[in-house]
Amino acid sequence: SDGEELSTAELFRLMAQGMQRKPRLLPLPPALLRLAGGMLGRSQQIEQLCGSLVVDNTQFSQRHGWRPEVRPHEGIVQMARAFNNA
């Protein structure tokens, strides 16, 4: 964690921005995805996609004086841009 929470949709939008592409996100309700995932035997993958993974790095950052050199949002855009140009 770099101290900022990002949703999966935000992550895709930032990567698309870095790759100079339009993000292709479909507005599907999580309940519908979970139902489809259960029917296809992919419940675990759907839960990883729809669920939350929030990491709190406050104690680590305070104890070690660590701060990211680049904001997470900008770092993801830069990473996608570099990938796109490779």
C-alpha cells in the first residue's frame, strides 16, 4: 500500500490512461458477477475481482519514515505508459 485505496475500476482507468486508450468497463452489479462466477465454478476469481483488499501501511510508514516517491495514481499511469512504449 502506498497510503491510497484504489478500486479495480480505478486501476483499469489509470492503466488505460497511461496506454492512451479508452477504458472498457461494463457496469455489472457485483451480485450478477458472483452468480455467474458460481455457475461457472469461478467464485474465487470473481470474489478477488469484486472484493476488497485494503492494506494499512500506517505503522510501517511511521516506524520507518517511508513515503512513496511518486503518488500511486501517477506511478500506475507511468508504468502503463512505459509498458505501452516497450
